[in-house]
Amino acid sequence: MPTSSNNTRESIAWLRHQREIGASWNQLCLALTRSAREIPPLYPSALAAQLATPMEDRIRGQKNWRRGMVAYFDNATDGNPYGHIATLALRNRNGSWLAWSNIVGGAIRLVPITLFTRSWGDPAQFAAVSLNGYDLKGFEEQTRVKSRKPTGDALRHAVKTLRTEAEIREKRGFEARAQALRKDIETLRRKHPEELADE
């Protein structure tokens, strides 16, 4: 798996600069997070990226999280069918995590991750040491599996996972979430027709 260009220090400096210049990333949390690491686009939503994250790259339990990891936030019952992603920055005096994130309106802020649950209803799902098929520079040693699927195989696996999740969410009555996942599948097919030709 390739490695991101920017390490943690560089990505957090880039996010801080985005805040300082007043950049707006309204409803673009995935684009913001991957741009901080200089990772190219792949998945159309944070939820799609979350579901496609390899199990071995998922870090459960906030005590195991580290500065610079990306963290995913989602709740199938809320009004946002696309999920949320942010970059972990530091712990406050109480030991709770703060993360660089876009907020409502697109402004970039360093916020407590409890904001996502309190304001949006999106609890933390897990942190990760990879994003869009790239290891996050500085966390390569935490990647447990040395051999990864080639991009085409990873995309096919992602589409299969998204399709399954869409079916599950539709059965549970979360139609908006199911439609968002189907839209993500169509976006992936449109952007990667060769890799997904037999999907």
C-alpha cells in the first residue's frame, strides 16, 4: 500500500494554515482530511471511506488512538447519510480527544470529538492508520498486514461492502443512508470504470 506524502506534523500544520486563512470546506470533511495528508481522492463520502477501511487498519478504543490518525464518526439514525471524518490532534486536560475538522458552514476548527455526538448525533466509530488505500505516513509500523489488495481488488471489495451495507440499512428503514451508499457506488463506478468493469 502506498504511503501518504505528509506526515502528522505536516498534515496538522496544513490544517492549522487552512484555519488561519479562513478556508471553507463546507460538507467536504473527507476532502479536507485526505488533502491534509496529500492523498488523492477515491471514495465519495466519509461513510464510504469508513466502510472500506481494512479491518486491520481500524484502531478501536480511544486509549489506543494516536495524534495524526483519522477518526470516523457516524450514526445510522441521524440526518447525515454521509458520515464524518476528522484528524486527531491532541488530548485535552481531561484526556478527551480534540480533532481538526470542518464544522457547520465549512470553517476549520480544533474541536473536542464529543462535539460530533453532542451536536450532530455522530459518535466515534474508530480511528484508522490508512485512508483511501494509503498508509498514513508515520503509522506504517502499525499496519498489521504487509500484503494488501491491488487497487482494483480493493475497489471491488469496497463496492461489495457498500452494497451489503446499503441493503442492511434499507431493511432497517434507513432509506436516506441506503440511497447515499448507492450513490457512492455509482460514483465509484463512474470514476473507476476499468477497475470495476465486472462489478
